[in-house]
Amino acid sequence: MSTQRTHYVTTTDGVTIGGTVHGHGPPLVFLQGSIGDGDLDWHPVVEHMADRFTCHLPSMRGRGLSSEHPDLSFGRIVDDFLTYVHSLGEPAGLVGWSAPFALGAAGKSDAVEAVAVFEPGMISQADEREQAMIGGVIGRTAELASEGKLEDAARAFAVFPFTDDEIARMEGIGYLEAAAPYVPNLLAHFQSLKERGDPLADPAFFRAVSPPVLVLLGSDTKRLFTAGAQAVTDRVPDARLREVPGAGHAGPLTHPEVLAEAFTEFFSSVRQPA
């Protein structure tokens, strides 16, 4: 029998944030990356964890079960996810992929008891070559989106975080096709980051994160994510780094069982009495 259900909250500006819910046990809230939505990004991992945890998969505004709104700034999205966490009525663990929403939420609420992040992205860690590449990728993505070629645009953007082999695997499972309708939201979010700056560039961002943090890093990922993972580990007061052999930035899709094992071990240890 399926244990899937749904959970909805309303934000202070009237947006509905919805997520699918799987399993039973202590609550974990899985926060999506930049491209997809809660279910696209995390369902392969959650399949291996729903026997131990209640796994919530909320989506950003304008994606999945959540309603649209033009404000896609980093702070607004973090507040949306915190509204979801607070509605659970008990402390929860947060899991994040790439976009640092989980770290931002942990720095603003004592309802977050621990955080596990896979390859947190830090644009401020990009070198000159990477900055030029990212700018070119976003420009090409926007060009294709303006022509209505959203699936091509999603693939064009994927060149930034993923390898060719990972992109081929993502196309094989239909990930990029499913994420294509979200390209306009993706571009709007990156435009906001460009205007307001990388929130992780501020040292105070990390000092505010007091819960224990597990940072997972694929051994075969791109330099930018290695730099970001090391920076988070160095700057968050209670953080540890763990490598995932053979994984790149698409680890939640390509290595879901390995990630599920690491998350289960971490969150189970956090909940153990001292």
C-alpha cells in the first residue's frame, strides 16, 4: 500500500507551497535544487528512506504542487520552506541539493535540527573561467527559452552543473523533459541572484548555521562544487565532509541508494541521545 500523501502551507504573501509526503518516522524535508522540483529531485533517494523517516518533498513557488509568484529571490524561497517546516509542529532535518536553501533555513530557525547537503553551490567560489562559462550558459538558456524551446533550454543550462554522461542519463530518465516548464522560473531566480549577489558570499551566513551539517561531495564532480563544499565545511561551525565515490553533481539521480544510506546514518546519529 502506498503511503504517499500531500501537505500544503500558505506563505505570508499568499503563495501555496505544496509537497508530497512519503513514509513514517522523524520528519525530513528535502529541498530541491535549481532545475527541477521536489519530486523530480528527491524521489529516487526517498524510495530508500521512507521506511525510516517521514519524507517531505516541497517544491519552490511556481513548481510541482506550489503556486506561482514573481518573487523568486533567495530569501523569499528560504522563508517559503521555513513556513513549510514550521507547519510540521516539531523539529525537522533538512536535506538540500546544490541550491543552498537548506543552509539558509538552518541559519534562521531553531526548528531545523540538522542539515545534510549534497554539493552546495557557491557562485562566489567560481573562478574567472567558470564565471564566463556560467554567464554564457545562462545567456544561451534564456535565448532558447525566448524561442519557446524549453526542453532545449533545460539541456543548455544542464551543461553548467553536469557532465555529458550525467546529462545523457538525465535525458534517459526524462528528467530534463519534466523540468523544462520550469526554465522561466529558473532564469528569474538566477536574475535575482545576479541583482542581489550570492548570499553565501557573506561570512555571517555561515556563522548563523548552528545545527550539525553533513556536506556530501561527489568524487567526480566539477571544481566549482568541490570548492563550494570545502568552503561550507570550513565555515560552518559544526560541519563534516564526506565523499561519494563515482558521483558527480547529479548524485541524487545517479547514486540515490548511496546518498540515502549516508543521510540515514547522519540523521539517525543526530537523534541519538548524548
